[in-house]
Amino acid sequence: MDNRRRDRRIDMTDGPIMRNILLFALPLVLGNILQQLYTTVDTLVIGAFCGTTSLAAVGTSAQPVEVVLCVFLGLGTGTSILISQYIGAGNRNKTLEICRTSVAFVWVCGITVGGLGMLAAPAILRLMQVPEDTLPLATLYVRIVLAGSLGNIGYNMNAGILRGMGNSTASLAFLLVSCVVNIALDVTMVAGFGMDVAGAALATSAAMFFSWGFSIRYIRKHYPELSFPLFTLRISREHIRAILRIGLPIGLNNSLYSLGHMAMQTLVNSQGSIFMAGQAVAGRITGMANIAVSGMSSAATTFSGQNYGASRYDRLRRGRWVIPASAGAITLTSCLLFLAGRTPLLRLFSSDPQVLFYANRYVSVQLLSLWMFSVFNTMLCLVNGAGLVRYTTIVNLLMLWAIRIPSAYAIRTFFDGTWIMLCFPISFLFGMLCMTGYNLFSREWREILNRENRDPAA
């Protein structure tokens, strides 16, 4: 117990469910605020010292970066789920082995993604129909950010390991380091040296490397029992198969999801640079409103993984409804607050009346419907935490490719392309209903929930 207090682990297998969830989620929420802050600083600095074209380039570049990285970030999520299950089961040896395997995975994947991503950037952006006036700057931004893939993947893998162990506080410290470095370099390179989007991209990549290095130091200091290596290429076949079994569907789903966002971005791009800039500005506000969803979802994954590993099925039965309902209520409250203050917030990013008009419309639609996504995503993460990733992957893909994108194209074709954001509430409702049905009627999920708890004395 002293060790857990020292390294701030939260035992999800004991105590009030929502208290543990909120204690676990709070550092993640604060960390997400910091993450949004340094992403927002990019937008603020670019908007203030560059121009609308540069602003549009940064906004449209987020999607191809996500597509390239998401497969590997999904594998990090798979690692986190496995560690949470091993921690719940009290299996120290497997925890050590999977940590070492994850380090090798980071080096192999980081170098590969960086090289291939830089080569593929121009083709991806042309496929997205990025306007010619925006294409050179967007290509430069994507190439520089992807060159720093090693730091990004390394940080996210280490943060996932710690989340699986029940420590969500460390991620806050990592992101604080990243945020400070990013802001300082943004101001220096863009405002001071006039490096435009290249300066913003270099600041982002450097910040992730600093955060990765800090996370390695933290793990080695606070978890000496893990013998966490700086570098290794020793990969356990057993654990790589386990990571791929759980993480690959999540990663491919995330990548296809980001590819779908690229298709959505193509629709946004077809409305011109002014609408693109408005959407980029709106994304900063909706991203900040979305922080509760991300924090609660990560907490739900760890809660499910630890209790599944510990055979605490009674807590899974209670948590499957309590956690999504609470996440939805918290998200709705935060969204209403952002909605009330959206106008002065949007004016921080742009003074162009047309940009602000489209940003206001986009933000309003998203904020009024985000609570449905919160309910859907926490349900999905509870199921993922138990290792049941097939159904959740299918639902996620259907929500995007069968509902959101077709409805967006229908809105553009038969109504008005500047209202394509209405596709989000339509898809959120679909996803929430699908996961509610799974919670009620799935045979494999009910089979787990109806199991008897393991006797702690056994």
C-alpha cells in the first residue's frame, strides 16, 4: 500500500467506483488541457504572425498525421490494457516482459513511421484535395511533425504503461514539460525568427521528444522494479502476439477513423480556405470541450482491465452503466459552459468576420451533441478493457463510414456544404444506440458480467 501511495497508483478493484474514476481521470483531463493548450498556441501564434493560408495549412495537416500514427498508438493502448489486466491479476513477471517488449516496439515503429510518413506526405495531402495555395505549407508541416514520430510514439507508449498500472498523474507532468517547451519554441521560432509553419512543426516535434525523455526518467526512477531499458530490440513473441491481438484492431480502427476524418476534411476543403480556417478555429474549442470524454474514457479502460484481471465482475456490472452516465453528464455540463463563452474564445484565434461566422456555427452543432459521443466512448472503452475489441471496432467503423461520411456527402449534395457538421450528431446517436444495445444484449459481454468473483484467498 505504501508503494501505491508513493507512486500515486489508483487501485480500480477496490473502493467507490466513481471516486476512483474521477481521481484517475482528473490528471488526464488536466493533461488534455495542457495538450490542447500547446496545440492552441500553434493556432494562436500562426493566426497572429502568419496568415489565413498558414492557419488553414496547420488545421488540415492534423488528419494525415493522425492516420500515420494511429495504428501504433492503438498498439500502445493494447499494451496499456494488457498491463492493467496483469496488474489486476498480480502477475509481475508478465508486466516486466511486456514493458521491455514495448520499448523495442517504440524504436522499430518510430523510425519506420517517421521515414515512410515523410515520403508519403505530399501524396496524402493531394488525395485530400488540399488547395494549391495551402499545399506547400501543409506538406512542410506534416513532414516535420512526422520526422518526430519516435518521440510521439515513445511518449504515448510510456504514458499507456503508467495508465495500465493505475498511475494517471505522471502523464500530467509529462505534458507540462511538453507544453512549456512547445510554447517557448513556438514564440521563438514563429514570432521571433519568422519561420511560419515550419517553426510551429519543429516546436511540436521537439516538445514530444522532451516529454518522451522525461517519461523514461520518471519510470526508471519511480519503478526500478521494472528495470525499464532505454533501448532494446528484444521482443517477446508471446507478448507481441497479445499486443497485436488487442491493439491492432484498435489501431487499425483508429487509423481508418482518421482516414475517414481525412475524407471529412476533403469536404471541408471543398468549401474554400475561409471555411477551412473557420473549421480549424472551431476545432480548438471543441477539442477543449472534449477533454472530459478522453479522461473518462481512459479511466474506463483501466477500470475494466484491472477488474477483469482481478475477476471483480461485480464491479464491472455496476460500472458499465454508472461510468457512461456520469461521463455524459460531465461532458454536457462542460459543453454548455463553452457554448455560453464561445464568442470571445473564437475571437482569440481570428478577427476575420467570415472565419468567425463559420467557426461559430461549427462549434454550436458540435457542443450540443458531444455528450452522446461521451456515453458511447466510455461504453466502448469498458468493453475494450476486457479484451473484447471486435464489436467495438465494427461499430466505430460503421459510425464513421456508413453514417457520418455518407450523411456529410448528402448534406453537401442536397442541402448546403457549410452545414456538413450536422453529420456528427447523427453519427454520435448511432454509436450510442449500438453500444447501449451491446450492453443489454451481447452474449459474450453478459457471460463475463455474470461470472462469479474470484476468491481472493484462492
